[in-house]
Amino acid sequence: MVSVRSSPYSSSTTGPSKRAVESPAARIKRSRPERIPSDRRRTKRARSAASDLLSVLDSHPSTVTSEPESDDDSSTGLRSQLPFANHAGKRSTGPGKVLNAIQIGIDPGTTTLALAHRDVTTVAGKEVLGPIHDLYFGSESFTTQAVAFAADGEFYWGPHVQAALNNGIIQQKDVVELWKLALYDGHTPQSKAKESVIVDKQLGNDYNLDDLLAAYLRSVIGYATEKIAVAKTYSSMSKDEIGRVPVHLFIGVPQMWDSVVNKMLTDAARAAGCASVDTVHESRCATAFYTHGLRSLASASFQIGDIVLVADIGGGTGDFVTFRLGDDPEDGAQVKLFQVGTPDGKSTLRSRSFVNQPS
């Protein structure tokens, strides 16, 4: 379940099927950024990136685990059960159909953000996973990763940053565009000091990376749940009912990240009010999307024992991981994967950034 604390974003009815263009004036009028205490490129990849996070459950269910966080966690996924006070039960969406939960996939790239969702229902006593839908930002299936804190403590993200700049609410110096690189640099305790190069100088003394992550996830999840609440899929339910349905959050992370950074994300999700959150390796998500969406081609192209190189090249970083294809999966996976080597970000090109960092 997600608690939308002062979820301020009144969503437009634009969805994947309509893709109506929303005027900047209308967007500014309906957008009220979240206040917290004071103490673009368009790519085809962005359209399916968040969907990969949910496809991975179909093709590779073992990718997401139920293991608690630990310093030596080496599993392919990391799950953290998060407490939530107002947990609600299942909701009926029609005759014989009960909505059990909503899955939301977040692909927080270095330069762009993509979201996707699907419902988990019970039909005739059986659990059914619904189709995966991209969530839209106006007419686009992605938005910028720019964020900013205003002088009065209000937090702006993605599509709301430019509106705030245009209205003089924030200045360009307040905008942090490459904050994810601070997480790349901070994936080991020894390199945590590097985050100041990217984030601390722009956030100043009032905020840190933890504040940014908490405000960011709270705002993004609030936006997603508002968009889902007005979707025709749930037309038989009120916004309040949708808001009480448990939400399972899936966040894509680079293969190289360990429990240090993953825990930062799960802690931020806890601060945002999430009931549960999973971090899923992006390279496996890409593989899952390929084997799930193109199974016939995948089965015809590969044989057991083949080595597969997954090159996840985004707008600012590259993550390169190799897998060996196994056989006889016992967990329902379409293709059994065995990681070859350990991505640690130390080798040339592997899990490195290709953007200029501010000095």
C-alpha cells in the first residue's frame, strides 16, 4: 500500500490510448509540488524500460527474492517488507473480479524516468496478472530526471521543474540533473564522499541525498497512483478505494549496486510510505523483456550454455553484464540465467558513466 502524503498532483485523463498533448499552461495550473520540511532525449528504450521491471516477474520470477537486506547480500534481487498503518483488503472491480494489488515499475535512469503498472486480480479463485501499461507524462512515456528544492522547501521533479523555472520559483542553480551518479559513486562506503561533487554543492546545507531520494520517490509514487486512480481499468472504484489497495513497487537498479545503495532506496521508499519495494537488476529486466516479448526468436537464437552479453546503454551510463544460459529451470522461468563474473564498476567501461560531472 502506498500512503500518498498530500499527493498534490491532479492527473489528466490522458493515458496510453489517448496520448493527448497537454498545454504548458494547463500543466502549470494543475501542478502543485510537494512541500517538505526545510531542516531528453526521446529514445525508444524509454518506452519499455519500466515495463521490463514487471516483465521480469513473468520470465524470471527468481530474479526478485524475498530475502532481507544484509551487508553480504548477493541475491539477484532485494526485497524489504515495509510497515504501513492503513493496510486495506481486496477491492471488487466487477462481477467475479477482485483487485488484490497494483504493481508499479520505476525505471530511474540517469537522465530520464519511465513508469509502468499493472493490476493483480483474482478471477474465479485464481490470481491473474493484468497487462502492463506505461504511465504517461502528458503525451510522453518518459520525463526528465531533473529535481530541485525551492527556497521555501517545496520539491520539484521531472515535468514540474521547467514550469517552476519559467515562473521564477526556482533558479537554474537549484536544479540537480545528474543526481543518480551520486548513487553510482556511492555504491561502496569508501566512495561515499564523491556524492558531494554532484549533489551536495547543489543542494547546499539544508538537504542531502537521503532527503532528495525520499522526496523524489514520494512525489513519483504519488503521481503514479493518481494516474492509475483515474484509469478506466478501475472505473468501478473510487480514488479512495484505489489509494487503499496495496502497491508493490519495483525499482530498476544497475547490476553493480550492492546492498548499501539498495538499502538507501528501500529506506527512501519507507519514508515515502510504501508497503513493499523490490530492487531488480536492470540487466535481468532487459533480458526478461527480450525473452518474454520475443520468446520464439530467443529460443531459436540461443542454446543451453551460450554466453549472452547484456549491454544496457542509457542516456548517461553503461552497464555491461554477461550471463550463461542454463536449462531445466524449477522456478517457472522461461530461461535460466547464471551470471558470469561480478560487475563491480572497476573494470574499463563496465558500469561506468559517460557524462561530464560538475566540478
